[in-house]
Amino acid sequence: MTITYTPIGRVRSPYDSPADVTHDEADETTGEIVLEDEYEAGLEGLEEFSHVVVFAHLDEIDEYRLTARPPHADDVEVGLFATRSPHRPNPLAQTTVELLERDGTTLHVRGLDLVDGTPVVDVKPYVGSIDDEDASFGWLEDL
């Protein structure tokens, strides 16, 4: 089975390569999610949300690993699917960013951890549906 997605836009960020993305700085990194003009009507109402979830294709990732050492946890190695590592069989990114402003098809955001030019495949409003006290955060709770 083949699954095909067509990008709906691109990321504008200060990062030129995956190696430039540091998680220490990404929380404050500002950038833009720029959608194609044909999707402008689909953005109506999004500006009312404080955060959005961006789904992107990590087009510069060309290999995957079944285990990963998460940032800030150098002595921890866990399975790939228990992490947010970009080195995945299907290099899809899901990142939640603060929506600062919407200007037409351009979303001005903070907390961006994607490389400049990364293809965007979807954008959704962030809707928290689970209280943190009821959620379990696996191996992250030990950090």
C-alpha cells in the first residue's frame, strides 16, 4: 500500500538543518507556517486558539533507528515509538506551537522546532482533553 500526501505549505524558521535545532532554544524560537493560498478559508477561526499542532514531513531525515536517546536523558535509551525522535520509518513530525498571530495564510508561531522549508501536511488547533494529573508520562517521569 502506498500513502501519498501533498504538502499544504512550508515552514519558515531560522534553522537551516536538523543539526541546528536545539531543544533548549526551540521553546522561544519564532517562525512561520505558510500555507498555500487555496487553504486560506480553512484557517478561519484558528486565530481564536492559543496553540496549534503542526504535522510536517521531515524531508531531510533519510534513516530511522528503532531505539533512541532522548534529549536531556543521555543515559536513557528507549524504543523509537516511546520518543519524539525524528528518525522514524515515516518521518512525520507533530509539534505544538504557540499561535502569535494569523495573517492570511501565514501563521506566526513560537516554539518552532522545524527546519526552514519543511513541508507542512496538516495544521490543527490544540485542544487539551486529558488532565495532566490523569495522564502518565512513562520514562519521562523519571527525569
